[in-house]
Amino acid sequence: MEKEKEQTSEGLNQIFEIINAKGDTGELKQIIEKDEAGDHFNFEEEK
């Protein structure tokens, strides 16, 4: 249960990062690179 809460929190944090980027392509690229590096929850792992 605790892992699920942590994963939800990480996913929400990533959404807020994207919203706060407000079209800044440099910042959006950093968010994508961070996600691809595995620094955020990958929803495909759950399936």
C-alpha cells in the first residue's frame, strides 16, 4: 500500500512539473529525460 502511495505521489509530481514548465521546451526536455532515466514512476512496470 505504501509503495502505491509513493508511486501516485511521484506521478502527480511529474504532472505538476509539466504544468509548471508552461511551454518551456528546455524544461520539458529535462522532465522527459529524467523520466526516461527512470527517475519517475513508469506506469508500464505495473502491468
